[in-house]
Amino acid sequence: MLIRELVEEYEAKTLSPYSMLSVKSKGRKKDEEPCPIRTIFQRDRDRIIHSRAFRELKYKTQVFLLPQIESIRTRLTHTIEVSQIARTIARALRLNEDLTEAIALGHDLGHPPFGHTGESALNEVSTIEFDHSEQSLRIVDVLEKDGLGLNLTYETRDGILNHSLGEDCLLSCDYSKGPNTLEGMVVLFSDKIAYINHDIQDAEEAGLITIDMFPSYEIRLLGRRSSERINKLVNAVVGESLNKDYIGMDKEFLEAVSNIRSYLYENVYLHPKIRQEAEKAKRVIMELYSYYLKNPDKIKKKFFFLENKSVERPVCDYIAGLSDMEALSEYSQIFLPKPWKEGE
């Protein structure tokens, strides 16, 4: 037997009846010869890791723009933390760890420069409804490999597209708009566990807040240290989901996470220091958009995929693919005066 077949056989014998087996995948848009060693979901994971968009996450904002404190998270370190948490939960629940990891590593590929600020700017200036989840899917379907895409499986693509649900849906256990696999739901919860905890830690290191400023009940329940909070929340998911056909979280902990997020939103995400810099970043994105809309010939050809007559789509694709530093560099080259040098 091929190594891949041995792995698939092992999955069938050991994974939960609610897991997504590699051999049960709906497959890819374009059929491919199977790998003799890796399962179909392992190949998805590897393609994402080796993609250009994944590498660019290291220079994209999570919450703090262009952080000079090296320990503060970027979009890449956030993605790695989501992957670690998701794999822990998937293994505990005997779900497909490879599919879970692939979704986790690809879930934020579509974030533009400056995080949600950049997303908001593109939505404000463009008639296209820009959503980072949809852009993540567009990257793996179209933009990677000079327009060929990564040709990922249906299950990985579904998890990437549907990795986010609103607080109301989670609190009411309405998962109808969530991923179609339990592995995708694991990533959805892991994303929230990761960013709630690292945003607390990053805000502390940035000097914006202290742990004693948070709601006391929630901190007593979840813990004062990041590792303690993550451990409790992972256990809250595993305990609620073990041997069941859905992924959930203990309601007391879920409500605590929602309250902590509300506190972060009001006291960190909308903090005057962050908002001040976010407004500058927003202006950078909006002016770059207007420039490239008028000068589409300046867009690198590998991003220029006109699926219709509108030029807005490739402009959004191009800007979303820039890192924070690339966006600032292009803005400087286009809009700021250059000093005259001798001999020019």
C-alpha cells in the first residue's frame, strides 16, 4: 500500500465518526493525481504554507500598526497561534487535524494592509463589498500562482470562507452560516480564543491597559495569564463538544469571551492612540485605491485579472496583497515629494 493509503486507513480506524475523513473529501475543482505520501488535506496545508500570501502575513497588522515592540503580534503570528489551538482541540475530539490545520493557516490570507482598518477603507472607497474571508478564498482560488490558484479541496475552501460568525450567532448557537465541517468550526472558535487572549496581552505590553482594568468576574473565570485563559477556553470547547456532532463552548465561558471582546472593542480597538494612527492608515489605502483606479496600467500584471469590465476588482486585489510597509512605500513614491539630488 502507498503511505497515503496507510494514513487514510488509520484515519478511518481512529478518527471520530463526526470527522471529515480524507477519502470522503468532495475533492478539488480540478482533479489531480493523488500524492503517494500525503493525504488530500495535507497537500492543502503545504500549498498554503508555501504560498506568497502566507509569507506576506508577517508584515501585516493584527491590531497595532507597524509595531516596534517585537513581541506584539502580526497577522502571521496570530495565524500560527490559531493553528496551534485548533490542532489541540481537533486532536482531543479525534477530528481531522490536517484539515483543521489547513483551514487555520489559510483563514486570514485575504486581510489587506493595516488589518480591519484596511478592510474598512476598501469598503468605503470601492463599490465592491470587500470582505477578508471572501478575499482569502479568492487568493487560494485565483490569485496565487499567477492566476492558477492553489486548487484546494472543497472542505478547506469552505472553512476559509466561513471562519467567522457574529457574537449573536455564537451566543444563540446558530451555526447555520458557519463551516460545513466540524474541523472548520474548530478553527472558528480557535480564532476567537487566540485573538481575545493575545489582544489582551498585546494591549498590556503596549501600555494601553492592565489586566486589573478588565471586568473582574470574567478575569476570575478565565484567568489572569494568557496560558491559563487559553487552557480554560480550550477545555470549555472540548468539554462541550466531545462525542457530539457539533462544536460549541460552555455557555458561561462563551458569554465571558463575548464580554471581554466588548471591553477590548471599547477600550483598545477604539483607543484614541490606535484610532489616530488607523485614520492615517485608512487615508493611505483610500488614496492608493483612487490612484490605481485612474492608473490601472501601474498595477503589476500578475494581479491584473479582469473577469469582467470593472477595473475595481484588480485594484482591490492588488492593494489587499500589499504588506503594511509596501503600502506605505508605494504611497510615499506616488504622493510625497522626493528630494532633488545632484546630477538628476
